[in-house]
Amino acid sequence: MALTIPDIKRIAHLARIEINDSEADKTLNKLTGILALIEEMQAVDTTGISPMSHSQDVVQRLREDVVTASNQRDAFQRNAPAVDRGLYLVPKVIE
Amino acid sequence: MINQSLKNLSQLLASKAVSSVEMTQTFLERIRQYNPTINAYITIDEEKSLAQAKAADSLIAAGTATTLTGIPFAQKDIFCAKDWRTTCGSKMLANFIAPYDAHVIAQFNHVGAVNLGKTNMDEFAMGSSNETSYFGGVKNPWDLTRVPGGSSGGSAAAVAARLCAAATGTDTGGSIRQPASLCGFTGLKPTYGLVSRYGMIAFASSLDQAGPMAKSAEDCALMMNVMAGFDARDSTSLNHPKEDYTAKLEQPLAGLKVGLPKEYFAEGLDSDVAKVVDEAIATYQKLGAEFVDISLPNASLSIPVYYVLAPAEASSNLSRYDGVRYGHRTAQYDDLMDMYMKSRAEGFGEEVKRRILIGTYVLSAGYYDAYYLKAQQIRHLIADDFKAAFKQCDIIMGPTVPSTAFKTGEKTDDPVAMYLQDIYTIATNLAGLPGMSIPAGFSASIDGHDLPVGLQLIGNYFDEARMLNVAHAYQQVTDWHTAMPKGIE
Amino acid sequence: MEWEVVIGLETHTQLRTKSKIFSGASTAYGAEPNTQACEVSIALPGVLPVLNKEAVQCAIKFGLAVDAEIAPRSVFSRKNYFYPDLPKGYQISQFELPVVGKGKMTIQVPATSKHEAYEKVIHITRAHLEEDAGKSLHGAVDDMSGIDLNRAGTPLLEIVTEPDMRSAAEAVAYAKKLHELVQWIGICDGNMQEGSFRCDVNVSVRPKGTTELGTRREIKNLNSFKFMQQAIVYETQWQIETLEDGGKIEQATVLFNPDTGETRAMRSKEEANDYRYFPDPDLLPLAITEADQAAIKSQMPELPEAMKARFESEYALSSYDASTLTSSKAIADYFESVIQAGGDAKLAANWVMGGVTAKLNTEDKTIVDSPINAATLAQLVIRIADGTISNNAGKQVFEAMWSGESDVDAIIEAKGLKQVSDTGAIEAMIDEVLTANATMVDEYKAGKEKAFNALVGQTMKASKGKANPAQVNALLKKKLDA
């Protein structure tokens, strides 16, 4: 599964990270090395082995349906790049 | 004062020989003196620290103090601390003032401990040398031309240079233990789920775990008493009964069965490190421990598995940094897409972007089964190896890192070489097991510098108290853990 | 060529919980922007999700209501994509292992000029729990959109059907039935204006008689049955015309514009989606035991299907009447209250359907707004059943009740509607009528049945409508045949 420049550009776009041609070149080089490392996995026969998402075999705990949060809009929006009348502002969203 | 144990510092405070304000001032003084060189801290806020110290002094005066009340701790800048700038080592969060406390921070606040400042770290905890921090690298106090390890490099340097009484760290693939080995102190990564992740900025959610970084096992035990505990806000927090981690410290080691995994002593281990580890094993034999050879046959796969799972989770965890609600937003943009693409390209450093791209790739359509699913299956095999091993022994020992601290810049252009730093530590994160590194000696002097070597202990789930006991027994008969780097006295 | 449309629905129902699915923020509608957006809702660094118990119980209720498999273990996954109203850059949803598996629902498709009313079974593919996104508001500031995250994290149950529907009417009948069901079992408030119930409709067409599915286009976010009907009709026609003109249908997400009645492809969703689903490491598997299910089952109201069957057997109602009366829980409850207050079942059914609901429909109201409560309607039904008034006179009483009067007997008294049931009085009236209409009597005797009805009419007229018609009939017959 050799990685190509178009692959790099596609995943960079999926990840919303701008990448120019020379960066894409460098990245391809580094990621190819990392993927070679990862490829070692393919030698292992994992037939019938269940995937492990969590280290402990526990199930989800449920929260009682109670409103516990209060309005902290002003505190939270102090970190916001652009707000107007309580709304976070972004360039126009086109549907 | 600076080389005292937490217990002694606590006694100094309790006896009113020293006030918390004085103690905090002492460390702030040292930070002013040494931090410009070492760069262990990203954010210092003397006013806030001293206010906490003052409050602690009132608690002490009122007689309502507990062991850690008034003691100044360094907090890794991965923990949100209310009204503190919390950057996670990234330009993305360079101006982020956390509006809430992480569980760990709240726990320290609850006992009246002092937050001395936020320590430097690899950006979003991705790195093994602290060189990926947006706020610059951290110098290893034992040799300023070398790295302290990572990702908790700032906390590591702060502990080693005695710029705090002790520090917190987080460990996703070795980020507490590897710097503990490289900087010569004691670090513990607890069982996954023992310390709440709430408010700890996520790197790889299924692997991240916070733990203490301190001079000794005893200090770590006292910190664990504060840090560990169930938290309803973290679904992966385990409802494990509260323990006193100091209770078993003095237990004798006679009859302790120690497993030595042959894979951890194979090719790739520096002879200097091997020698120190062998000596430590000999010391343990004298303490009554018995040794058995064990095997962790899938251990060598832990790096490939980790470099699928951790980037995959990270790529998703870091999607929230989009310049909309907080964090870096690019100055100039044409439209929404452009804003996303530029803000994220500018806000993240090289290594973080690299891992986001790997993670995005392994999760993308057509590759999920071959990479992500496969990695999760092998993760199962790795965990099963440990399960089998713990049928033969009580604790596993080996080197923490294959080598001592390397030179700044030595591995920055070779991510794969950098990743191999964590070859002995990652498997425990994948299995969710507790792991520790304790100072066990020094390498042969290079350019007049002695470089610390760590011994790794791996315990079964929830065996932290026993591990601390095993480490403590060693620290009663050795003094590696009290050694201080030259030039910082 | 004859074409067949194939339709499947994905419905997002907002669950009626007080707090969000993964945090303690309020879900109340209509608050000031971002005042119900807690640290989890806005995805601050370091925050974590914890699952709301009530949301899980709602999902179980739905599973039980559509006779579905409920997964003993289901998993939450992350659906990764960037959008400003999606604060984490991923939506927590369920992918491979949803909480509710295969189920089914029977719908009633109303009669049209082309066909009789009929029933059809629609298969539910799955239903899964997920979180809602926030809202993007346009126009507040030039060239910018404003993001309100109050809705972000509101629990949703996404209900997916098989492509079982073959007309807009079937799709609307399903959507209406589902809309009623989720309110019936109390998991959704059904408020479509507020977006509590939103449908995505997958439409494709194929030559009639073929089995392969055509390429589908998904009409997003329909929040009215009328728009759904219009959108499907338009979309179907558009697809048929495109194909007949030699064109090809491209898979797309489209929006319906109620002003033009047309659908158009969305610009923002043009790029191929690669959601990179993977199990959310912040959440553990959701376990639901048999006991959990049993506990919830015991609290569930009687379901519409069961209630319909009971109405048919217990009250001897026709299938149509029983189905109409169970079309909403409020109507069914109202109907049963009338019976409990002493009303005759068949009469009660007629008055609830023909009287109350007909009137509500013309006034565009629902049963909770009815000015006549069940107990009062029962009084009217009792007076008709006991012969105090005729069914016809009942209509006048009903009108008076609708405008606010509530004492049935007082209305009857005031309007002088009491039925004459005194045999002697009726006989006297009949005698007069017979004398005055000798020709009709002769005609009747000559075999003209129609004359009989005319004589009944004359008698009723003579009584000013108050004579008991059944008695008039019987007495008249007796006299004429004597």
C-alpha cells in the first residue's frame, strides 16, 4: 500500500490541514517510513481475535437525566476568536 | 529544602518551621533563576501561586491541613486549570485560558496544594524529547545539551532540577516513564482508569493516563492518594475502592516473584543501560526477590500497534481545534474551508500534523480493517501476553528506555528512531497496566556528564501499592533517587 | 415506460430528556444563543461524555414498540467531519452496533380516487442513539454565520427504514404513524416546527417490474408532512424526466425549497464523505439486559396496535373505526374516557370521530384543545342512548356545547329538544297525519313503500322533530297494517 502525493493531499484535506507541494513531498517521505513500521502488523495472523477497544472489560455507566450545567457563556466566549450577540462567528456557511 | 521528600516538606509546614508562602517563594526563586535556561515551565503566575500558598497557610494555622497542603507542585500544561493559560504545548492553544479545572487539578486544589506553574511538554503530548513544543525545547538538567525526554519533559526537568516539590505528568506511550529514566527520578503511570482524564487534554483517549513524577516512590504514593479516585465525569474512570498507597510501602520483599521478559533484554538495548539494570536486579536479589524468565512474544508489535491506534484517536480528538470557539484562527481567510485549512496548518506543529495525517489515513475508507481493526486485535494479543506473564510472577522488571538521554536535535528528523524510545513502555499503555520508572544508576560518564538510567517496573492491574512498595524497598538501600544534577544547587 | 418510486426514510427524533445525551446542559428549546452550551457542548479541550440514562430508556421503549431486537451490547462510534455546528469535529453516533435492530410497523394508507385504503408493513432497519448538532444562523452579520450550540448534544434517535415505500402517500403515512408512535410512547414531543421530528427521505426510481434499486437522492431535513409529500412528488417526477431524457441520476443530498416546491443538490456536501467511523474511546459499550427491558416494558402504555385490536373486540368497532380512534393516544384516551363516563361505545365512537375530531380538523386544533371534555360528551351520548333526544337533536346540543355550554340537560331543556316517547301522544299525531294524507295511505296500501317514508316524515314534522323516530315507525306500521 505505497502512499502517493495525491494520498497525502487527500488525507490533508480530510483533516483540514493546508499543505503545499514541498510539504507534501517531505510528509510523504516521513509517513512512508512510519507506515513501513506499521506494516509489521500484517505478518501477524489475527483470525478470530476480537478487537480490544478498552483495557478493562467494563460497560458504560449511565448518568441520571438531570440538568447540572448553568450558563457560562461569557466565561467560555472570552476564548473565542469572533462572537456577536452570543453567537460564534464563522465565514458564511453555504448549504 | 529543595531536595526534601514530600513527607519532610509536609512536616516543615506542619511544624511551622517554614510557611507555604516561603516554600513557594523558594521554588519560584529557583524557577526565576533556572527556568530561562532549562525552559521547564511554559506559564508561571506568581500571584496565583502565592495566593494559594497563603490560603494553605490559613488551613495549616486552622489545623485542617492534610499531608500535601501548602506544597508547591508543577502541573503539566495538559491539565486545564481554571483561569490559567493552558496550552498543551501548542500554538493552537497559546492564548487559551482554561475556564474550568481538570479533575487532577481540582484534587490538588481540594487538599490545598499550591500550583507552581504549568510545565512544558511536547505539543499535545506527541513526542519523546519535548522538542515538538511550540514553546521551545526543554534542557535535561543532567546535561544541558541533551533532551529531558517527553512528552512530560517540562515536569521531568522541573523535578530533576528541583524547580518544584514534585510534578504531574501524563503517559500515553511512556511520557512519564521515559523522561523519568532520562532525568533520573521516580515516575508512575497508573492502571488506565484509576486517575480521571476529565480536563486532561486528550491525545489518545484509550491510552492516556495521568500520574505522579517525583523524587521517590514514597512521594509518588502520597500524590497517588490525591490523584487517584473515581470521577463520574469520565466514563472510563474505574470505580475502584479508594486506597492508601503508602500503606504497603514498608512491606518486606521476601518471596516477591519478579519476571524478566526476554524481549526487553534483546538486541537494541544499550550495554550501559543493561549493566545498570543488571545491577538493580542483583540488589533486588539481596532484598529477597526471586527472578523468573518470562516472555512477552507480541511486545515487539507494540510500536506498530501504537502508531496506528494513538494517531487514529488523536486525529479525531484534535478535530475540535478548528478556530471557531477558541484557539488559533488564521488572520486572513477567503471562506470557511480556507479558515479551517489555514488555522489548523498554522496552529499545529510538524509532529502533530504528521500524526493527524497518519491517523486520518488509517481510519479512512478502505484502510480501516487493515490498520485500525488489525491493531486492535494485536492489542488484544499484547494484553493476553501480560495476563499469561502475571501467572508466573508478581511484577515485571526491565529497562525503561533502551538508552540514556540523547542530544537535542539528534532524532528530530527521524520520527521512527524517535518512536523507538518507547519500545519498552508502550505495551503497558496498550494493556492498560501500571508502569513505573525508578532511578537505578548512571551510564559511564560522557563529556563529564553522568546520565541517569531508569529501571522499569510493570505491575498487574491495580497493583500500584505493591509496585510502590517494591520501588520504595530499593530506594531504602540505594540513593540514586536523591542524586541531583550538578550546577543547580 | 412505467416507473416505480422506491422510498426509504431516516427520521431524527429528538428524545424528551431534560439534559443532553452526554452532559448536564439543558435541552429546553428557545433559550438565548449558547446559554445552554456547557463545556461539553462546546467541546472545550479535556471534556468527556457520560451517557444519559433516560436517552437509553427512550431507545429501549422505541425498540419494544416496533417489535425490534434490542442489542444486549451496542457501541458508540465517532463520525468524523468538519462543520462549524459540530464542535468536536465528530458526532458521537452508533455505527456497526446500534441499540435497536430490525423491527416493523404497520401503516394505514388512506383511500384515494385510485385505490381503497390499505395497510402495509414497513420494516425498520435499525434505530440508533446519537447527538444533535448546533445551528448555523445566517444574515446576522454580513458574510458571516453565527453558531448557536444550544442544540448541540441534544439526544436523537435516528430511525431508519428499509426502502419499503412505493409512493409519497406511503411515505407520509409512515412518517405520520411514526410521529404518532414516538409521542404515544412518550419519547419525543413531536414538535415539528421546533425540529423535534425531522425526516430525510431517500428517493430512487426504477422501471416497474425490475428489482434492482436505482441511484438514490436523499432529501434532507423535511419537517412537515405537506413538504414531504410535495418534495417526494417533485423529486420522483424530476428523476423520471431526467432518466427519460437520457440523463443519469447522481447520488446526492438535496434540499427542498417550500417556496418553489423544488429540490436542489446541496453545495456543501458535494465532496465524497469519508466519515472515518471508529469506536469512541471515551465511551464504553452500552449493555442492556433482559431485566432492563422488562422493567421498561412494564411501564409502557398499551401500544396502538394492541389497543386497536382491543377496541375491535371489546367495543365491537369496525377495523376502520378502531384504527381511526387509535391514530393518536390523546384521541384514544378521550374515547375511552367517554366510555368510562357511561357512554355507549358505538355512539361514543361516532361522536368522537364525526363530532369532535371532525370539528377539530376544520378548526385545525388537536384533541387537547377540544372545548368539550370527555365527561361532557359522555352526557350527550347517554341522553341519545336513553332516548331523551334524537341523534339529530344531539347535533344541536353538540353545537351549544362547542360554544361553551356544558350542562347537557339544561341545553336540551332550553332548546326544547326532548324527544316525545309518549305512545299516546305519538298515536294522536299519527291519527291526524293519516286523516290529512289519505292519498298517501291509499298509495301505501297499493304497495308503494315510499309513501310510508313520507308519512313518517309528516309525523316527525307534526312533532316538530321531537317524536322518537323508532316509535313513530313502529306505531305507524302497526296502524297502517292493522
